[in-house]
Amino acid sequence: MNSGLSASPAATTPSGKLAFYASVGAVLTQYDVDVAGLALTRKGSVTLPAGVQYVWPHASGRYLYVTSSNSAPGSGPEGTVHHLSAFRIDAQTGELIPHGNAIPLPVRPIHMTTDIPSTHVLVAYNRPSMLRVYRINADGTLGDEVKQSESLDFGIYGHQARVTPDNRLALFVARGNNPAPGKPEDPGSLEVFRYQDGVLSAQTSIAPNGGYGFGPRHLDFHPVQPWVYVSLERESKMQLYRIVGDTLSAEPLYSKPILANPDKIISRQAAGTVHVHPSGRFLYGVNRADTTELVEGRKVFIGGENSLTVYAIDETTGEPVPIQHVETRGIHCRTFHIDPSGRMLVAAHNKPVLVRDGAGVRSVPACLSVFRIGDDGKLDFVRKYDVEVGDKMMFWTGMVAY
């Protein structure tokens, strides 16, 4: 695998098998994937020390790395249990088997990745905003932390870390924050570091308009061209940047809306995960909305866009051109993933939400929505699987070739 949970092409693995993993609280559950039949079959589970935050596979497809924390998401209460754990993936079944000792982390991790050869794990944090790097031993177990220069600046409210496909740069996405009563806006940025053997250096900061009105959440790389696609959570936009030497273009080459109706916003809209199709011809971004109001003492969704936006990528310029907006069939799709062949997309909705139903209300459960990806990149809804989450959330999902 090249980048595991991005939609970039995956390297051939020993078994050629594919698993889908989904977390509910501290439990990480495996599903077998039938790409031809566009179906998932639930298998076994493992339990982490606390709620699963993010997951990333080893480049070999033999190991899986998982961060967990008992801190609440966003600005909620901070917990005391935070870990980075390693699992071996059984080559025949996809079962997860604990592999070495878990590493305690200082605070809640919000994202993680490995570098391209999977010799190091990079863990992103938002409170405080920072990036830490840990070695991966030759046997796939976790090693020591790699100390970094204290002069590095990680912006405000980190949300993602990624390493460029050539393993030369580490990109740290700092979202910033919207203004609030008595508090001005925190600017966002893309922090770009020279990366070598786990060490970050030679930092540049990309922050159009000083980072104001710039709230990046996630990015993904084109598999061939030096193009970086960035979703702006706070502005509901999709932008394209170009890798130029040891940094990115100072301004986006293109900036496109991600909402179908950007002039008719009725809920808090938040752009989310972004994935480039394995072919490099298409781009996918998600819109999330879950704002509620009290109706007879119950919180009921007020409406808004919960949709996937499909873009065609111009093969010469990289421009993302919207070609489809399709409902995700659930509320608040926090994560979605595309299989390595580019034929199947699974969108995960993190919690049940009450919605209006005529004069009454009904519950839309947490669920996994399965879509067929056509030759033209467009999505066709096939089925969904409701997932019981209780008082937890389905916080992370992804496919792994093993």
C-alpha cells in the first residue's frame, strides 16, 4: 500500500484481500469486503484502551496502528487515557492481533499517519496543536519518540498530518477556529515541513489572507501529479495547491464550492474528509450537517446537506469540476473510503439523529452507506447497514488491503 487510508493506488499485498474496519467507542470491528457484490460482512472485534480516534496501516499491509483516547471530541472535557497501539493483521482472515506494547500519548490524538515506507508514525494533536513522531521497529512494533526542534510552529487546532508520496515533506493541517462571542477568529494554515528519517525541519506556512477565512480540515494527494486537494471545513470549499520544491503554492490554484446549495445554508455545514480516486481522474469530498432544535423536549435535526460531492479532475490543470452531489443516506458522514480498485465507496455516519417525519419524528441511525463508483466517477447508492452505537459514536472507518 502507498498511503493506506488515502485513495491512492495500493501496492500488491501478499493475499490481495481487503478488510473494512469501523470503530464504535473503544471497539474496532472488522468487516469482510465484497467489492464485486458491493457488500460488507461483519466479523470480529478488538477493544482499545479508550475510544478509537484514528487508524493507519503499515505500508506492507501486515500491521495496523490505532490511536485511542477518553477525551471528548472538539472542546469537550479532557480525559487522562491516550494511547498509540499496534496490531498484526492476520494474512488469512484480517483479524487484528495485539502486536507489542501500546505507547502512552500526552493528550488526545486527533489524527495519525505513517511516512511512506512506514518507518515512523506521525501523530497529530489539536489541544495543544502539535505533531509528534514515533519510530516503527523492523518487526512492526512501536519504538521511541523522535525528538523535534522546539522552534517548530504547528498553527492553531491541528487536524491532520500527511507525508507527501515522495516522503520528502510532512504536511500538517491546522484548521483554526470560527469566531465566538467575545473571541475573534483563529486563523488556519497548512504547515509544511521538510521531512527526513522522522525529523521535521525547514518549515513554511501556507495561510492565504493571513489564514482568516481559511479553515482547512483534510487533504489528499493526486497519485501522479504534484497536486494537493484540501477541504476547507469552515468555509465549505475544495481547494487545489501545487507542491513546489519544499513547499506548496502560496495561494490555491482553484477554489470550488463543495455544497450543492451554498447560498441556502440552514444548518452548521462542515466540509470533511477528501479522497482522490485511485485513477487520479476524480475527487470526492463530504458535507456534514447535524444541527438540532428542541421539539417537545427532544433534539431534532433542522435540515442541511449531508452529501458527497464528486469532482472530475482536469488531467492538464488539476482543476476539480463538480459533476455530482449525492445524499449520503445518513446524518454526519465523518469518514468515507474508496476501495483500491476504485469501484466501491463506503460512507460512515457517526450517530443516530432524530429527523422530522410528517407531523412526528423518527430516528435515522448511525449507518454505513455503500455506493457503486461508475466509470465516469459518479456514485450510485446500493445499500446501507445500520450500526448500533448506543451512547458512543462510529468515529473512524477505513479499508485496508492486507
